[in-house]
Amino acid sequence: MQQLFDLPLETKLCNTSDNNRGYIGQHPLVPIYQSMGIEDALSPGNIDTFAHLLWPQGNPTFRAQARKTRENGSEFEQEKMCLELPKFCFDIAGS
């Protein structure tokens, strides 16, 4: 994911969000801190939209890495939900 932070600042600034999930950086109190977020990353298509925003010419390597990360995150969230709410886990398995 280093390639995200290697992008020029003006490109990173294109990733905006009303929920502080876009690009965060260049703050005088924490000058080396940077963060990038994908709005609703678990929804299909949002990774492609995000990648196209930052790499209009395409970046299949990033898309594949981000999809894998999304899948792992989704599995983690489901496991976490099963631990916290066993009934929810049963409903998922039963559906």
C-alpha cells in the first residue's frame, strides 16, 4: 500500500470525504502523519472507484491488493460479530 502514499499530494487530495475517510495529512501538529480511506470499502465497486480516482490509467496491482484486504477485513468483521453476538452468527450460517 506504500504506492498510495507515494502519489503526489495533489492526487491524494482528490480523495475527499465528509466523514474523515478521505486523505488526511499535511497537518502542522503531526506533519508526518498521513491517512487514506475508502468510503464504504466493503461495498462492491468502491475499491474500483477509489483506484480510478487515484490512477485513472489503471492500477491492477493495487486493486488486487485492496480487494484481498477487503475480503480479509470482511471475514474478520464476521468473526468478530460471531464472538460478540452469537445469535447473529447463527442467523448468517442459517441463511
